[in-house]
Amino acid sequence: MIFMTSSYRTEKNKDNHGPTTGLLKFILPLFALLTVLFSSCTEDPVKIGKDLLPDEDFVHVYTTDTISVKAYTMYDENSVSADSTRMIAGNIYDKYFGTTHCDFVTQLRLVSAWPHTAFVVDSVFLYFLTSKVSGDTAAVHTLSLYETGTLLTDTTEFYSTQDPDTITSLGNYPLPVLTADSSYSVRLFNWVGEYLLRDTTKFLPATEFYTEFFKGLYVNIVSETDPVIMTLTSSDNPLQITVYYHDPENVVYNYSFVATNRATKYNRFLHDPTTAEPDKQIKHINDFVLDTAVFLQTYQGVYTRLDLPSLDEYKDVERMAVNKAKLLLPVHLDGDTYVEDNMPARIYLRYRDSDGNVLVVPDLAHDISFMDGTYHKDIDCFVFNIPTFVQKYLEGKIANPSIELYFPLSADQNVIFKANQNDPTIRFEFAYTIY
């Protein structure tokens, strides 16, 4: 048995056609093939098979931050004062920007039917609710009221420097000490109530009162020394004149004329940059001089215009998609008036079409948080994302590569940017894909 087993193993090992030999013949070439394949995987996997595709099937991404930005300080005396959500009166002073005077005109609406024919006026009060107050509230300030003669309609365009067309003075009255989010009353002359009630047949229909009888109220604040400015928010029905009276039976009543949220209103803003400190005064406005600083002012004052003429070089590039178009505007900080903690909450962007109409940039209309427009403390810059605007310009859907910075009426803090030959200066970061 031992001999037979030993003999069997010897014979099997000598068999060159056995299963083990065949398996080895298969494994060795397979191992060599796998070795070649694994070694090829050490190459960039993105490039595998690259030479098999035509060039037009690839996407190429390009970036640059060398596109020039030309910045100017501009001013438009005929800007439309279309935001009737706020009524602003008073004055502010800035040592860089000078003096700004604000006043407003509003309709007074009837909110109830007139109930009597015989009456005697006892007293008249102006009531108003402030949403924001700034300046020297303790100084002496005078409130001036006038009747205006121009018809106010929703379809009429009113401008920031438009004459209020005053026709009748309703008196001058001392203002109380003001604070924000507070209600106030100012006693008016009794004859003001008699004047408003002189023909109560004009109260029906109610529209005849503010279209024919009493078209508007002009409100102005004059300060003897340091200025004050107040804002009234129209959604709160913040202003009304109330007449207190009694009838022949000595029954006491009151009747109100209200600047409701539906009443047509417009603000007037007058700017005088010559009152700024001489060494800080704005030197170049509307002259297209590339100064090292550009200015942006509240209440429809001077604004910043940015031109991107270098984008013209990309208008003829085919199959181009804008991935990134970011503006970074460094600010001027003086440690006094202009400090990090006092920067405006947000700045907005607009542009002008070929007819001169003012439109918000499409990036703002799409998503305000994407457009940004806020101050970034870590880089001392305001940041704006405008890829949609740039894409539309390159496609010929927007006429000029120019944008303008502006404030809403809720803003009350100016800003100064370092620009042009300054260091640092405004930067434009641009990235695009050729597909």
C-alpha cells in the first residue's frame, strides 16, 4: 500500500497535462494583465480616455481678477421720489457730505362720514407716530404746516427736488422732545379746524375732499441749532389732524383727517455738499473724474457708479457661461463718523437700460441674499454678486456694463469707498466656463 501510494504521487506530479499545470498557465498571464491595469490607475483618472474625445467635448474654466473697474460719484437732481412708505422731515449733517434737508407732502383721507351740520370747534391737534428719530432731539425745532395746491395721484411721478406748491400756511408750532416709536401731539390753532370744516359738502364723496377741496399737507421741520430728523412709516397711519367740536346741544365730538397707508405721498430731499468741512468735501460729482474715493449718500443724494468696460472683450466669446462675478468695495474708515459698527445694513444695485430707465439688477430681483450687498468686517469690504447681470450683458440683453449703488429710504448712514488709484481699491473677480 505504501509503495502504491508513493508511486501514484510520483506519476501524477510528472503529468504535464494535469489540472494544476493548466491552472498555472491561466493564472500567470492573468496576474501580469492585472499588474498592468493597476499600474495604469496611478495616472489621473480624469485623463483616462481623454485622447479618445474631441476637444469640443471638454469644458474649460477660466478665472481672473484683473478686470478694471472705473468708479465715479454721481448725482441726479431729478430722481423719482416714488417710495411713499415713509415720510421724512428734518435735517442731517455730515462733515463729508454736507447738509441734507428732508420734508414731505401727503394726502389727508376721510375715514368716516361727516355726522353734523352745526358745530363749534373747541380744539385741534396734530398727532404723529415716529418710527425713527436721530439728531439733537433736545434742541429747539419748529414744525411748519402748509396746504398744497398740486393734485396728488398714484400715477404722477414726483421728484426728490420738486416744489411742494404751498398755498396756505397752517401755522408754525414748537416740536416736543422726540424719541423713536412714540406718539406725539401738537396743538394747532383752532382756525385750522374751522378751515378744514369750512365746507363739509365736499366730504361726500370722500374722494372730492383730497382731489378738489384739500389736496395735500406739506410738513417741514426747521431747527435753530443742531438738526433733528424723524421718519414716519405710512403702514402705521402715523399722522392725522383731529378736530374736537361740540354741537348746539353741547355734545362733544371729534373728526379726523388721516394720512392713511393708501394716501399718496412724496418726499423732497435737498442736498448742499458745500457745507461740508473743506478738507473732506466731495470734489468730483458728475464730472467722470477717477478720484481715489467715491461716495454713496442716503435720501437720494450722491450715488456710486461702477463701469466695467473690460467686459467688452468677452462679448464675442461663444458658448460662454458666467460662473462668478463678484465686486468687492473697500470702505473708508476714519474712526469717528465712519466706523465698522456703523456701516449701512445693505446696499442695493440698479442699472439703466438703453432708454435711461432705472431697473434693479436681475441678481437682486432673483435673490437678495445671493446678491449680498452687506459689509464684511473680515475684509473691510461691501460684497456684491452679479453673475446674472454680467451674463445678460454679454448676451446683449443689457446695453451697458454699468451699475449704480443706491440706498432704500430706510437707510440713514452714508458710506465712502476707496476706488480707482487707491490702495486697496475696488476689485472684480470673474470666472467663466467655455463649454
